[in-house]
Amino acid sequence: MKKTLLIALALMPALALSAAKEPDTMPVYKTAGDAELKLHVFTPEGASQEPRACVVFFFGGGWVGGRPGQFYSYCTYLKSKGIVAISAEYRVKKTHKTTPFDCVEDGKSAIRWVREHAKELGIDPERIIASGGSAGGHVAACTGMIQGLDDPSENLKISSVPNAMVLFNPVADTTELGYGLEKVGEARKTEISPCHQVRAGQPPTLVFHGMADTTVPFENVERMTRLMKAAGNDCTLKGYEGRNHGFFCRGEFKKEDVPKIQAEMLDWMKSRNFVK
């Protein structure tokens, strides 16, 4: 009995940490066919009294698979800093037989739903930040950079464009120079390619990218950053030397990289007045 109690006490901190990483609510933001897409919402205390900034994450997985849990640690961190954090579900090929274009549509739907329901979520509708990694970074980028691909059944008077973007090793070029040509097709290879859709007036953007990335070449995000700045947009690129694809959430450097990335992300949000 005594031994069992000691084991239970020893596990309490781990169990508490695990519980803290679970979303507070999971509303359905979109129904597409048989798919009910949910938002995994992490809400800080006091959000109902004072509207907060909100970060909406989209998971990576090549538009084929992936899970919202990929960003739970980031959501937990931001929640501890008084920010509403959301990890969004979206349709993927493995489960829903969809294409990257459907993923982009769902990303836009998520941002629009969050803005439309800002009051009940405790969110400032003018402080919504789209974020994500790899294919999810691409989805996030497209919410701020791609015109069209909005779901016509939604209230299109409500903008699906975020107020800022924080991207982790995002797919930035879907042509033969980048990643995903075989998935978007030759005929539509520039339609949702961020490098080919840069224009003035796009949201302030922060990009984290591994400089040794062999999946999404570092050159792609360097080029996107250069094009964004040339168009008069606010775009900051933080390259991590020796880091490969997905370094922001896995790999041998995870323990040292993740806290640094989270702190840099928060500092950038403060510098752009998204967080006080």
C-alpha cells in the first residue's frame, strides 16, 4: 500500500503536465462531407474578460497525414503566456482523399470561423496569427497569401486572412524548385505556391527554417523572404544552422531548440504589438 502511494505521488507531476496539454474545448468549425473538422482550443484564464491574441496552428504531414497533437506543446506554452492557442484539424489525403487545394480551403475556413466566433473564444479578431509546420506551414502561409479557394458556403464577408503568420519550415514553392509538384500538378503548380503569390499588403511574417533542410530547401524561404520584403511586406527569416526538416518539433536538437523557438516567437509577437 505504501509503495503504491509513493509511486502515485511520484507520477503526479507528470500526470498534471499531461493534463495541461489537453485542449479545453474542441468545437467543430466545418463539416465537409462526412468529415467534422474540429479546433483544439487552449484557453488561458481571463480570456473572457479581456480579448486575447490567438495563434491557429496547422500540423505538418505532406498534406497526406498528420495530427493536431503536433502543436500541443506550443499551445500549452502560449496558453501559459495568456494567449489563446488553437491546433486545427483539416482534411488530408490519407483520410479524406483530398488534395493540397482542399487543405488550403480548410485553413481559410478555420481562420474565418475563429474570427467569426472571436467573442465567445475570448479573442481579439484583429490579432489572429496563422501558424504551422511543413505542409501545415504552407496552409498557414496560404491563408495570408493566396486569393480565392474560399468555401462558398461560408460568410465571405468575414475575412479568412490572418493578421500575421508564424511559419515553421513551410513549403514555400510548389514547383520543381521546391516541394509538392506531383501533388499539386503541373497545370496548377504556381496557384498555391507562396513564392509565386507574393504581393503588397500581406501580413507580417516570421519564418523558422532549418538551414540543412533537404525536404523544403532553405533557398525557397530565403527567396520568399526576399520577395516579401521587395513587395514592402514585413518578413523575418530565422535560419537554424545544421537543422533539418521538422526540427521545430522532433529530432536530436528538440530539447534545446523548442524553448528557444517559443521564446523567439513570443518576442516577435510582442514586437509587433500582438501581445502586451
